Amino acid sequence: MTNINSKYENEPQIQNFIMRSILFILLGIFAIYYLMPLFVMITTSLKSLEEIRTGSLIDLPREITFDAWKTAWSSACTGIQCEGLKPFFWNSVLLAVPAVIISTLIGALNGYVLSQWKFKGANLIFSLMLFGCFIPFQVVLLPMARVLGLINLAGSISGLVFVHVIYGIGFTTLFFRNYYVSIPSELVKAAKMDGATFFRIFISIFLPLSLPIIVVTVIWQFTQIWNDFLFGVSFSEAGTQPVTVALNNIVNSTTGVKEYNVDMAAAIIAALPTLLVYIIAGKYFIRGLTAGSVKG
């Protein structure tokens, strides 16, 4: 009788072990499937061109060389054209950093006003800003080009900063407004009783509590701006192009022998900042997304 009872007691544990094993095997297969392109990119970038021609894509490099990385990063310039990602990489840094900071600050202020200042038309303004989030990039190209020309920012990094700030305000406002709605109203009432002004409450109470949503906004904006190609190719000139445009020029170059190892190294260099951002702050991104989901 004891053996029979023990057998029935162990059955759920065995079933649970089998289900977990199947789940881990499936997850492992999916992980290998999605990571295979990255593996091919890394291994190809570390091979010589001769080894690429004679070997297989999934083979490990027989002799590791970083010559392709040096070529992809080099900044040799002839006239107005540059070969390599170095100058364009720093263009993207000069573009992304101020655009992220400005759009985040404006979004925080907008979110605070729309969530705490109950004025007539607040919901309409918020709805219009939400509508702006879903306007396709292609629709605003001609109007935005006209505006940049009128304010003398066409073809400049400052012009690209302006474009990304304007297009990102809708998203940053949405993030902060939904987060600030969840902050207990008792904090605001207590601050008002102590004589705090409207903007003093924002600086002293709301901003210190905003770290989770600030992380979400910064990651979102940085990823969108760094990976953007359409605005970069439309509103920049030679010398002010972001790294995505330079990457496209390198990969689609038809002069000379096609250097696949250089293309792969250039693609990894261009994607490295966003990859590092998600590796370092990815867990905070998930926490920030759910931080304001429950009021109170």
C-alpha cells in the first residue's frame, strides 16, 4: 500500500519534470534560431575574405583577425565622402543624446500637467498627442523638410535633433502621463498644505519618483533615434549623416570586391550601443513598464 501511494504521489512530480524539460528544449531551440544570425555576423566579421569564400557561414574562424573591424571603423575621407563608420557614429551620439534628454524632460513636464492639472481641453490635447504617435514617418517628410528650411536647420545635426524631439514628444508624454496618474493624490495634497507650488511639487515629488519611467523613456527614445534611417537619410547631408545611413552606404557599395566581413563588422558596430543599453538596463525597462500599471 505504501508503494502504491508513493507511486501516485510521484506522478505529478514526474509530469512536472517532463513538461519543464519540454519547455526548456523548445526555448533552447527558439534561442538558437534567433541567435544564429548574430553568431554568423560575429564569426564572419572575424574571418578574412579568403576564408569566407572557401569556408562555410557557420564555421568558426580558423584564424581570428580584426582587420574587418578596423576597416569598418576607419574614417579615411576623400573630399566630402568618408569610408568607415567613425565620424557617422559620433554624429549619431551627438544626435541621440540631446534628443533623448530634451524629449524626456518635455514629456515629463507634459505628463505632469496632463495628469495633475485638470484644465478644459486636457483630454483633447492628450488625444491629439496620442494621434501624433501613430502618424507614419512618410507623411511628415515634406512638411518637416519645409519647416527645417524655414528655421535654417536643414541638413544639420541640430535639425535631426529637432525632428526626433518633435516626433518623440507624443510617446514620452504618454509614458509619463500614465505613470503620474498612478501616484497617490495624498502626496500632492500634503505638499499643497505645506505651501508647495505647482512646479515645486513636480520638482520635489514627481521627478524623484520618476526613475522607473525615465529609464523606460530613455531606452525607448534612444533605440528609436539611434536605429532611425528614414529621417536620417531625408534630413541630413554629407558629413551630418547618422550611423544607419553610413551603414547602408557601406553595405550597398558596389565599388571593388564585396567585403562581407567588413559589412558584418559595420553592422555590429552600428547596433552595439542599443544592444548594450538593453543588456545593461533591460530589466529596469520591464520594471518601468509595469510600475504605473496599478493605481496607488
